[in-house]
Amino acid sequence: MAITAAMVKELREKSGAGMMDAKKALTENDGDMDAAIDWLRTKGLATAAKKSGRTAAEGLVAVAVDGGVGVAVEVNSETDFVAKNAEFQGMVSGIATAALGVADVEALKGADLDGKTVADVLTDKIATIGENMGVRRMAKVEGDTVVTYIHNAVADNMGKIGVLVALKGGDEAFGRQVAMHIAAANPASLGEADLDPAVVEKERQIQIDIARESGKPEQVIEKMIEGRMKKFLSEVTLLGQAFVVNPDLTVAKAAEEAGAEVLAFVRMEVGEGIEKKQEDFAAEVAKAAQG
């Protein structure tokens, strides 16, 4: 596969590796971006231990709570201008409230919102605002207490990042601290048991390859891998992470001291994981002007 300058540039931005290293990684892995990043990490040439999907789509995440149930919903638009539109924000708020009564996105599209289905309300807004929109996903948590947090809020209970935390015991003040921690630290799962086994196995294999590059004896390599996997799990699981409010404690220990148990959490960021086509804005305006 031909390796283009654009591919090298993308890999450099994602990994922090140099130009020649990025090109070699892509060449060695036939242009596969994910495999190239793993190759760079194995060789110790990538500065980032993990990468997240590029935030591409615009829109808002909204949260709503009713008793011990909390929901987060992502509603997308084509541009950030629409996300700042009061009419769009009012619709998103209504969709979040409607989501409290359903189990998934498909059911949400058929839920009632001001006498119409959510799907029909979206269709009407597309016609009046003139931009494509969609309900992309929703997630729910349940607990004795459900606390919400919005990062970069643009209106009540909506913004670019929405967090839900379900607690047993504890109080809202502690729950909000945990929610803010989640917004900042972006854990992959609640605990080790909830982490995708494929993610764990992939990381283990990378650490094995890195350790063997060192040329150390096999028994030393095993201890290296054990220590590195323990560190990895402490970095990506919420309960294992150092608590941002008091880094001397893990979140699990902080919860114990607060008399709380973290049952579940949701962190939802607008557009995460969606690739966005890069547009030349000047060319787009010129094209529109030409009719």
C-alpha cells in the first residue's frame, strides 16, 4: 500500500513520533493506522500510551435525572452554530427528559415529545433550522443517588461533555467530585472486571513486546509485564485512578472514606469516535456564492 504524506502526518499527530519513524511504522504495517501506533509503542517511539477517537460531529450532550435514574443523550448537528441555537437547545432538553422513560435510542426516537415522536420533532427542526440532526446515543445509570456534571455547559444540563455518577451511600458533594474527576480523567471502565478483555489483552501483548525489546531474561520480563499491567489498570479504571481531589487516594479509597460505593458512571462527549471530513471553509463559501 502506498504511504501518503497525509497518512504520515495523521500518525505523527496521534502518536507524537518523528516523521521517519511514522513513515516506517506505516510501511511495516501496510498502512494500518492502529497497527502502526502499536508498532511505535513497542519500539518506544510513541509518546501517547493510548489514543481516543477524534471529536468530529457537533451538537450537545444533555443529562436528566428523575429520582434514582439518570440519563445522558447525545444529539448531533452539522455545525457548532446550531448547538448554540436556543431552539435546538430546547429540543435537546426535551429529548433528554423523554429518554428517562425509555430503554434505548430506537425507543427514544418513537417516544412522545410535545405530542409528536422524537423522530418527527427532529424532522421538523431539520426543515426549520436547515441542518441535518440526529439522536446518536443514550446511556442510563441507577443508584440511591445520581449526580450529574456538565463540562463546558452552554445551557442548563447540556454542553460538550456530560457525566453521570450513580452512588450507593455518600452524598451529592462527593458524587460531584467523582463526576468532575471522570470528566477530566476519562476512565475506560469502573473497575478491572468491567474492562473489555480485548483491551487488556492488547495492552498485555504490547507490554510483552516492549519488554522483550529490552533483551532482559524471561523471569525479569514477567515481573516487568506484571508491574506495567498493574500500572495500566490503575490508569484506565475509575476505581484504580488517583483521585483528582486528593491524589494520595484512589477513587475506590476516597469512596470508602466518604461512605459511598460508586455503582456506575457514564461519560459522554460530543462527537467522540466520529471522523469528521476536513473542509476548506473559504472554498466552501466561494462555492456557495457561485450558486
